[in-house]
Amino acid sequence: MVTAYKTLENKLNIVDNKDSHNWINIINPSKEELVKISEDTGALLEFLEAPLDSEERPRIDVEDNQVLLIINIPIEEEEGETGIIYNTIPLGIIIVGDHFITVCLEETNCLQDFIMRSVKSLSTLKKTRLALQIFYRTSIYYLKFLKFIDRKTGELERALHGSMQNEQLIKLLGLEKSLVYFTTSLKANEIVMKKIFRTNVLPMYEEDEDLLEDVLTETRQAIEMSEINSNILTGLMDAFASIISNNLNNVMKILAGVTIILSIPTMVFSFFGMNVPIPFETQPIVTAVIFIVSIMISASVWYLMRKKNML
């Protein structure tokens, strides 16, 4: 899907791909669409194709007066028993002539915010500012998802206290995987942004430099938050794996104790139920005596086991 936008009278309007000072948003395009965009804008085909590789690393590339910026942006995914987990995918930003091009494999909230006019001071004329605004919005979504992971971890922690199932641990594993993706991507994004700050890859005014500093601050905060959550989650998984094992051991201990207590009357009645002559077998009261003695022995065993904390 290819859609071109341009800000006219402070509004984002759909325009033709060849219009000057436009923003061309490309989502999971076909080969034919990429070739046409390359012909309409002069963008290098390899630049357009690079962000469509899900394993592409964040980087900056400059060639033939064209700038390619690739960063990783966060997305939500549904993954079976794990529930919602978070992953990252590449987002390519290409600045060529009067055109600002974004290329991504999926529609994402980061770019939809711009299209739905949730971002103020949006102008397709200011390409450096638009790129930095996308970086900033990406950092905001990283922090938003990290806060959700933190809340979800707390919910799973409470659920795990009395659990003997693996469901919560599997969900924690999914969250830990999300944090690994986030930490790796955020650190790579930070390297790209620092390189922009140090070099003249993008022409910047003083306001743009202030915005880039804000982006770096938010990114650094997201990295620290991701690392802290990852360390906490790793410790929780180790602790709760032990808790689940301990809960299971407690259940097995109770079942073993109940089995021992119930086996005492069984043994006594089995002895007096043998088909051989036994003492007092002709006495009518012997059945009641055997029953009472069995209960007393079982109660004594139960008391001793409770006293020694075996039940």
C-alpha cells in the first residue's frame, strides 16, 4: 500500500506521489509499487527494499544525495498461550530531493498517529523535523509498552503465589522475550540518533537539535527501564519456578500423609478379616473395639505429623 500526504493549510492531505514536499508512506509494498516509487521520486531501489527485511539492523546510509535512516519500532503481536507480546520491526526513512518516504512491513501506531493528526506541528515541508518527530513518537511507544509490561508482570506475580501451573510462567517468558527485543532495538536506535547528532547527515536548526536531545533522553530512559524490568523479570521467573515446585511438594506431602493415615485402619481391618482363627473373633463387641482402636491410632499419627509440620 502506497499513500502520499502533504500538509496544506495545516492539514494533511492525500496527494500524488510526484508532488513536491510530500510524505510517501509505504506499507508492505509489492515489487511493482517499489519500482514505480523509485521512478517517481528517484529513490534508490535498494534503499526502498532494505527496511522490508525484518532482520535489518538500525543504521544510516548516504548515497547519491539520498539519506536512508532505519530504526526499530515496537509492535504488538498475539502468540498463542503467551498472549500479547511485543516485538520490533524496521522502519525506513528515506529523504530524497523534495520527497520524504517511510517504508515499513506493517501499519504501526507510531505512523498512524501522524496520519490521524495526533501529532502537533506536523509539516511535510520540514523533513528533518518530521524524521525527529517520528523518532520521538517511537520512543513514546516504547515507554508506553514498557509500562504495560510492568503492570502485566505485577498481575502475573500475584497470580503465581498460589499456582502450580506453568501458564503464568509461560506468559512471563513471553514478556521477557519482549524486553530482550526492546533492549536490543533501543540500543541500536540510540547509536543511530547519536550519529545524527554528531554528523551533518540531516540539516538541523536549533529547535531540531533540542528535539533530538529530547529523543535521546526518552530513548535512554526507555533503555534503562527495559533493562531494569528485564532484571526484575529474570529474578521473578527463577523465584516463582521454585515457588511452583515448592507448592507441588507441599501437595505431595499432604497426600502422602493422608495415605499413611488411611492405611492404618486398612491394615488393622485386613488383619482381623483374614480367613483364619483369630483372638476374640466370637465376641460381639470386637468389631466396635477394632474400629475405635483404628481411629485412635490414626488420630495419634495425624497429631504427631501435624506437630512435626508434616501435614
